[in-house]
Amino acid sequence: MAQEEIRSLARPLTRRTKSGMLYARPPEVEAQLQSLLRATVDEQLVWAKLQDQESPQFVKDECLVYLIHEAGLADDDARFSALTRQLLGRCTPTITRSLRNLGVAAPDVEDALSDVVSEMISAILSDDGKGDFYQVRFGKALRSRILKVHARYFRRQKRARREVAFGGNPKGEAENEEAVPLEERVAAPGDIAGDFENRLLIRGALAAIKDSRHREAFVLQNYDGWQVESIDPLEPTISGHFGKTPRTIRTWISTAERDVAEWRVAQLRDEELPT
Amino acid sequence: MTVEREMPYENGEEMDAQLERILEEYAASEPGPSRATLPVWIREYPQFAQELTEFAARWQLMEWAGDDADNEPHGAKANVADEENERLILRGMSAAQSVFYARRAARAKQVSEAVAASVDRSPHAASEGMSAAIDSLIAAAGHVGLTYPALRDRVGLSDALLQKLNRRLIDPLTIPVRVIADLAGAVQQRVESVAAYFALAPTFAIGAQHRANQTPTLPKAQEDFFDAVRNDATLRVSRKDELLALPRPAGSVRSHEDSQ
């Protein structure tokens, strides 16, 4: 009888969408929660420490969030710390890598990481539903939080510089329009959607682009189909997004393509080295 | 289903809160933030066109250049903890624990203030005017599918102690925040609601029967929580020690037995 009662103790989510619908955990998350809530706290902690995602007892991020929320409600600092340690172990590399890719300077990454974690945990511990999204789609919720922190960082940097940001191209802004042809362009997303190996290849190529703004412009054009400019005022453009002239954007993208080409040459050279 | 539309707010903080909700929903939508979906959202929320555009652009950047947790390879280790990563994790832990302890302090203050404010009201008002969201802890447990024995086991209290708390025979100013939080968690109520419940006037047990030739009375004074624990012969020794080790709420007066 006690087990049946425990089954009903997964608290419902309370956050609503703009159309009034309650957030809902995916069925696989709900199912795992029911298993977890039948277990003792000690068992939950043991499972939370599992690192092998293939294990049937590997605790999903969304469920880990739920357990952290419960530990907060119970004011159990030991349990909270143990569970949060597991969650941060999983997502800290994602956070720091994302912040770097977004252009956060190396000395500022730790502070930005701290902000992301503080805001994420505040939401998870809140009892007004702010953390519900983390129990629905943890990856997306985390990405949203990273973007929010980055947006704040970016505004601060802009204010601090008090100038239109430009940097990374020692040749200057407007002169070099000549596109450097790629020796081998990374495949368009339509060819590789869902292919993990090619995603790794793309990430490697993108990491080779030295300036984060060039990387962003390159991604928007090549992977999300953004136009550099458009006569349609409602069309989102790369030029509009950055507040730069189309000529500047084309220079950025050319520079990014050159960086990718150089990376590709280096890759090919490494592959040809005798073993 | 009723469609709820949020009205635009003029206050900066509310705008920020509204923007956060909108971005969260955009992130949650399928297929997600992209050039293709952006015009739809900008049409709906033109006042946030710039923020939505930035969000979609950087979402795409992270999709392709950052980590996407949904696309991690199966079987990969979830924790890659080299030395630098471990240091960063500890930095994150520090931030997380700061949030936890700040919240604990704020909640303890809120609970103490709520209890003190309730107790400070005149006895007359306390007995009739005050209402809390909870009529009875046991009934509240029943509403969430928890029987009395399950509630007792879940919060680790004896029958006697739980009944005293339910009947509000314990001085609310002496009840540790942890006990209030555990009960709130078990019955799925806010901590403040449970604290307010404890501040109501003591009551008889439901269904109690009394001799007709004598008016039933309640104890003159509520019992100190720690005295109740100390004098409870049915609690396990280890559990008794745990409860007695809990911090006494700020502002409560130590009982005579406490100082022995």
C-alpha cells in the first residue's frame, strides 16, 4: 500500500504555455520518475551517479532535476549537493564549450558559468514552476539559460567597449571581398541531418573559425539559410542581426571559409601522415 | 481549452519576465528557433523582434557549433572529468550551494515571520478569524494519496508527535524548519501554509469522545517541540537524536529541559 501511495507522489508541473496548456513531462521521464520514487533515497543517489547512458538505471537529466527540486523542498543539503554534483558533472562541459563558441572571452567563462548555474538552480528550486521546463526538456532549457546569460554578457561588453565591435580581421573591414574558395566545404545540413559523425566533423570545422562572429555568420548562412541582406524588411538577415553592412558580413563569411579551408588542409595532412 | 493571452507590461522587470517566458516557449516549440520559424514569433511578439532574432541566431550557432545534449552518442560517459573540468564543476557547485543556502535562510526567515505574525494575533482572532490552506495535516496527506501511516513514516515522526503536531498542541515557535519543510513536502503544500496551520489554535482530535459530566479542555500551554521529542518513548533513539540535533528556530525560548 505504501508503494502505491508513493507512485502518486510525483508532483505535477504547474507552468503553463501561452495557450494555457500545462507543461507535461515526456512519458519516458514520467515512467522513470515512478521507478525512482519507489526506491529509497539511498538507491536514488546510487543510480544518479551512474555514468553509462546505456544502463537502464541511468537517471535522465529531467529526473535528476526533479530529485534536486525535492531535495530543496526537504531542505536536505547533503542530498541536494550529491545530486547537483551529478548534474553539473554532466552539463558543465556543455556550458563552458557553448559559452566559448558564443564568443565569451576565456577569462570570463568561469563567471558566466557561475551565472548559468546560479540561475538554473534558482529556477529548479523555485516552487512557482519556473524550473518546470528543465523537467520537460533539460537540454533545451539549459541552452535557453546559456543564451540568456550570454545576451547579458554581450550587452555588458558592448557598453564597456562603447564602439561598434570589430575585431579579428587584421586586414581591416571593407576591402577584402574576394571569397577564398574552400578546398572542401563541409556538407550542407540536408545531407547529414542526424548523422553523428558528420556533426562531429562540422563542429571541428566550426571550432577552427577564429572569430565567434564570423562563426555565427557562417552557421546562419550555411546551416539555417539566412540571407546576408534582403529587400523584404520582415526577412531576418545576417546583416540586420549583427547591425553590420552586407559587405562586412560577406567579408566575415569569407574569412570563416578560409579558416575552415585551412583546418581541412591540416586534417588531410594529418590523415596522410604515416602511422 | 481557454487561451490565455498575457497583456504587455510597461514595467521593465515584468517585460523581462515576459520575454523569458516567450523565449522559453520558443525554445520548447518544434522544430525550434530558426530562420524558418522566426517570422511567426516576431509577428506574434513584434516588441521583442530583436531579442527573438538574436535568440534564434545563437540557438542555431549552438545547434551546430555547441553541444547538443540530445545528440550525444549512445553509451558515452556522461561525466568527462579531467582536472580543468573538475575545477569548473566545483566552481559551479559553489554557485549552486550559495543559491541553496540563501534560499534556506530566506525560507527560515519567512517561516519564522509567518509563525510569529500568526501567534501575535489576539487569541480571539487566532481561534476564529484565521484560516490556512490546510484544515488538517492528515486530511492534506489524504488528498495527495498518502495514508496516515505513510505520512508518519515519510516524515519520520512517531504517532504521538504527529498527532500533537496535527492538533497544534506543539508551540509553533519551537518547531524546526526542517520538520515543517518535510511535512510540507509530504502533503505537497507550501512551507508557509504548514507554518500558518501550526499557528492556529490547538484543537481536539477529530472524533474524540468525552465524558458528558465534564467539559473537555485542551492543555493550557502548548508543548515545546524538543521537549515532546525528548519525552517520546516510542521514537527510535537514532531518530530522536536526529530531531534533537535540528536547529531551534530563531526567536524560540529554550525550555527548562532543554537547558539541562
